[in-house]
Amino acid sequence: MDLQIGQIVLSKMGRDKNRFFIIFDITDDGYVYLIDGKLRKIKKPKKKKIKHIAPTKFVSEEIKEKILKKKLTDAEVAKVIEEFENRKE
């Protein structure tokens, strides 16, 4: 599975099942850190096993750049996810 920072993923397990998140960070030990700008904010991302997410093909280059530059806000994250959900339906 090829995952990238800034990629939108769907949670498959846990109490956040069927929610969309953006990958904030990827670790070497099979985990990712996820944010959604609402429940999981930048200051406290959700640590989740890679096998418990379903990646989409959508990667927000704007979000990716802002994560790497550390200039991202929760409102921007929530907006990108909301636009993705609305476009998908």
C-alpha cells in the first residue's frame, strides 16, 4: 500500500469507522497519524494501524505542503475533507 502525507483515507475499524481522515504522518512500524480538523486536530492526531484504513486515490498537494512546512490549520483540514465528501456523493 503506497501511502502519502496529505492523502485522504477512510477508517475501517474502531469508533471512528467510516470517517475520512488525512494522513498527517507515517511511521516505520506500521502506523499512521490521522487528522480531520474536528475530532482529531493537528495537536492530537489519531495513531492508527495501516491495516485499519482504506486509502483513497486523492492526495491534497496543498495540505501536504502545509504539513511539511508546519503551517496547517484544523479549519483547512476540515474544509478539504468536507469538499472531498461532497464531491464523492
